[in-house]
Amino acid sequence: MTFFENYDRRISQINTVLLQYGINSLDEAEQICLNNGFSPAAIVKEIQPIAFDDACWAYVVGAAIAIKKGCLKATEAADAIGIGLQSFCIPGSVADDRKVGIGHGKLAAMLLQDNVECFAFLAGHESFAAAEGAIGIVRAANKSRNKPLRVILNGLGKDAAQIISRINGFTYVKTQFDYNTGILSVIDEISYSDTERKEIRCYGSDDVREGVAIMHLEDVDVSITGNSTNPTRFQHPVAGIYKKECVERGKHYFSVASGGGTGRTLHPDNMAAGPASYGMTDTLGRMHSDAQFAGSSSVPAHVEMMGFLGMGNNPMVGATVAVAVAVEQSMA
């Protein structure tokens, strides 16, 4: 028998979903993927090595469903993977209430469509999870898309952005914002590798106004906010203001709020409220987002606490895209 975190609370509904697609067990689901030449678990661990076992098995289930459904395109596979992820949500949890698994599938499907040109990890650079997710997307998404997806990181601190770029081989884009005119200027670009990682552009902002200007500069279509240590003074305000300004000019912008759930760190007295919790960071996310995930953008344990998977939401975006592309390639 296969075991993973909260196995007893999940397995009944997982088996119910598997049987709907003619799959008799988790082990059979894994064999379906291996027979098609790839391991979803290996993809998950490559993107976030500290991910829990339940995340590995959730992607096994999702990929097996996609194969059984005959998904020939990565966009179709992403939606099918979302069904598998949703089956791992613990009944009655925050993740179950928000249908986070389905949401992850739909987000990945969106990033695999050519009409979405720029995706932003809108996160404080103190979190490496944005980098993990970005690397996963860049490695995989363009194998399926006709037009390359532009991926950026946008967070507080120019020094932090340069450090993250240097460590991960990204391109650091140094900007200067004129507060009198509202004009943003790019004053330097430094690429720290010659691999596909250099295609990820990393920006450091001094404040919200500059962060919004960077979103406009890159004409961001979809973003996910990280719920790290600066959510109330950067990530959520930038997404909310950019959303308002996109609406005013008739641009479609899809905003995803990562994090929140049981109060997070800014409102611990809500910890017992479950899906009813409205901690401060959670509230900010609900105000601007088109979809809201649950738990940390980076910390597997906090996402697990929300009744979902032991994997940060940002690297999970990369994993869903990567596994969806693996399905497409295996069906070719």
C-alpha cells in the first residue's frame, strides 16, 4: 500500500476519482505515467526538492487522468491534472472550499495558451519559491507554445533582485522611477547565464508605484502574488492597483492570490476559523484576485495545513506546466 501525508483523509475520494477514469489504484496510475516515459514525481522533486510525498502522488494521479482522457495538448492536460490535484484536497478544508486544485490546473492551462504573453511572479524576493516556479515554467511551457511566454519576477528591493538573479542565472533589470513624471526607465540589464534561465527577467522595486509601473512596462497578462513577508505593503497593493488600471484601459489581466487561508501570520486569532478565516493578507487577496489559492507561496507545510499539497504554490505553478507538457510529449 502507498502512504503519504494525510493518507487516510484523502484516499477514499482519490480512489473515487481514479475509478471514474478506469484507474484502479495509485500504483496503476504511476505505472500509466511510467509506461508513457515520464515520472511526475521526479518532475515535482526537480522543481521543489522539499515538496512532500503527497504532492508527488497528486501529480501522478493528475497525469494519469490526462493520459486516460487522451489529452494531446498541454492545455488540455493541465485542466485534467487539476482534477487530480483537487482529489487530494481534504474535505472541508480551505483548499477544498476554494477548489484550489482545479484552480492550479486552469492557471497552468492559461500559461500554455499563446494569447497570454507575460506571466509575473509578484513576490518579495526573500522567497526562493518564485524562482523555482519560474524555472519550471520557462523550461517547459515554450515546448508547447508557438510563441514564447515571457516570465518576470517583480518584488521589493533592487539589491535583492540582483542577488536572486545572480544565484539563479536570471537577467537582472535595474529600473529607476521618476516620482514627478511617473515615468519608469530601464537603466541596466545584466544576464547571469547563457541558459534558458536568462529569459527570466527579475525586477526590484522601491515601492508600490514602481512595482505597478513595472507591471505596465512588461504588459503583464497573468500574475500570482507571493504571500511572503511584504504582502500588505507590496504584492497585494501592486496587483490591486494594476488590476484597476487594466480595467480602465480595457486590458484583461488575471490576478491570482497565493497564500492566505487560516489567518496567516498577521491575524493568528483567526486560526480556528478554517474556510471562514479572513486574516489580513487573506482579505487583501480576496479584494483583487480572480482566483485565490491557499497557503504559502513557498512553504510546503503551510500549504499542507490548508488541506492541499505539501508544495509551495509558486513552484506548483511550474510543476503543473511541466507535467502537462510531459503528458503532451508522451502522447505525440
